[in-house]
Amino acid sequence: MSEQFATAAAMSCLKMLLMLFNVCFWISGIVILGIGIWIQISLDKYVEVSPEFSDSVPYVFIASGGLIILLGTFACCCTVKTQPVLLYIYSFFLLLVFFIVLAAGISAYAHRQKIVEVFQDGLRNGLKEYDVDKDKKEAIDFIQSTLHCCGINGTTDWNSTPSARSPDSCCARWNEDNTCVVVYHNGCYKKVMEIFYTNIGIIAGAAIGLAFFQVIGIVLACMLAKNAKRAHYQQV
């Protein structure tokens, strides 16, 4: 009888811990989904500058976040029902997401230099095609006006373009007759790279951290499944 009580107490503790994990896991899915939507809305113009960038990046975040939310909901049902088969299935999906998120985080950090080179080439092409490509024009104007920068490394980069002059988005201050009196002197490449290097480590670290956080869920789910099977045998 004491062994049954010990098993029941262990199951109650594990169920509480796993439910707490499920809630945290579910919230992380909402955060990842939000990041994907933010990338799609806020960084669209940065991606537009360089066609080599994959426009699937925000959708990967959105899909991953949605999957985690669904998995977290499924996990709550598994925890409440305490069915060993369902708990092992949940552990398998957690393991699958673990490898996906871990690979994404490592890949993003490992390829950071390639991303930097691609973006620089994208800026260079954006300046050359500024007057003939509407999408790139809008993207360049957006980057220059929001980051308060001009050209790739500075204002003089516009001298070698077909128009041979910097656009209005380079202007920092206008006088009363709409004549630009002050232009941004800092290049956009340096500005964007500052943002990129500040955030790439955080994003990669968060992805790897989230991946290893799921190991806790895998262990808890397997332990709960094992105790559930033991309780069933004890009753029999």
C-alpha cells in the first residue's frame, strides 16, 4: 500500500511539474509566433534590398510558433489524461522540435558572415537599381530614413549611381523652401550590421536555450509515463 501511495505522490508531483512546463512551452510558442509576425512586418524592407535573402524566414518562425502552440495544447491533454502512449508520443514530438530549433540556432550563428556579405551586395545593387526598381527604391528609402543613414558606407556612394546624387531619404534636415541643408553621413551598412550583430547572438542563444529547455519536458513526460504504467500494474 505504501508503494502505491509513493507512486501516486510521484505522479502528482510530475503532473504538476509537466503542466508548468507545458504552460511555459506554450508561451514560448506565442513569443516565437510574434517574432515571426514582427519579422514579416518590420524587416520586410531589409529583406527586399537583397533578393538572395530567403523570404521564408518569417514563415519558419510563424510555423514553428504555431506548431509549439498546438503541441503545448496537446501536451496539456496528455498530462491530464496521463496515458503513457500519449506521453511517449508527446516526448517524440518534443525531441523532433528540439533538433529543429537547435539546428536553426546553430545554423543562424554559423552563417552570420555569409548573411553580412549578402546584405552588402544587396545594398550595392539597391543603389544601382534605385531609379529603375520601385521595390528596391522603397526599401532603400525606408532603411535610410529609419536608420538615419545614407549610402553603403556614406553619402559619396550615391555619386557613382546613374542619378549621381543622394535621394531625399538621405536628408536629415530641410529648410523652409524644402531644400536639404543637412544629410546623414553614416553609411547604412554599418548601421544594419550593428543591429544584426547585436541581435544574432541573442536569437541564436535563445533558440539553443529553448531547444535544451525541451529536454526538461522530454524527461518529465517519460518519467510520468513510466510512473503511470507502474501505477496501472500495481492496481492490477
